[in-house]
Amino acid sequence: MFKMRGGSINGVMWRAIDFVEGDKVDAAALKKLVRTAIEFNRAKKKAPVKKKVSAIKASKDAQGK
């Protein structure tokens, strides 16, 4: 049996999976879970970049550069 848990340190969210010695692990399911989490995190990081670039451009436009 494994447990999913999560928390927050300094506003940064994290997730963990605790395994106990002797647990049987469905390797294919675990692999899919990890890949899905990576995909989710990458997609989440891409969205704000456009906003930052726009803010920088707007700042330069305002300065007449």
C-alpha cells in the first residue's frame, strides 16, 4: 500500500508518494503517473512565460526603446 501526500513550503506546492518496503508496484501505472505529472508541470511553466515577455515588451515600449 502506498500513500499520496502533498504540502507547501514557502508557497511552493509539492507532491510525494510514500512506498513501504514490500509494496507491489505497478511499474506501468507509476511510469504513466510520473510522465503525466511532468507533462502537466511543463505545460504549467510555459503559460506564464508569454505574460513575462509581454510585460518586458510593454515596459520597453513605454520607455521608447
